[in-house]
Amino acid sequence: MKAALLLLVGLVGLIQTLAPRLVVRAWTKVVYRDAGDAEPREWAHLAARAEGAVLTLFSLVGLYRVATAGSDADETATTLDDRIEE
């Protein structure tokens, strides 16, 4: 479940990094009643891209930790089994 959530966050972050204008336009339509009058400042696109990069990086680090946590637990269990047999 945690890996699926991290993957979803990573995909959203990747889309936000690659197409920040699309994301800002979509959020503008969601947030404002009359989105035609709302015009975002230029830095909003840069901020959306930076946020997307942070989300993607966070997701990749989290997925790496989830992937390596399973192998560490297996190694620990094997080590404990070896000690018990001795």
C-alpha cells in the first residue's frame, strides 16, 4: 500500500515537473469560479515545477527505502536463524 501511494505521488510530481502550465491551469479552474479572469504570475509555473521535482525525489527515495527494507529484513532473519542453529 505504501509503495502504491509513493508511486502515485511520484507520477503526479513527474507530470507537475514536465507540464507545470497544464497543472497550474487545471488548479486555477478547480479553485476559482471564473477562471477566465484569473491569471497566474510567471513564478507560479516555476514554483509548480519545483514542487513537482521535490515530490518526484521524495517518491523515489521512499520507493528505494521500501524496496531495500524487504531485503534487509530477510538478511536479518537469515542471520538470526544462523545464530539459533549454532
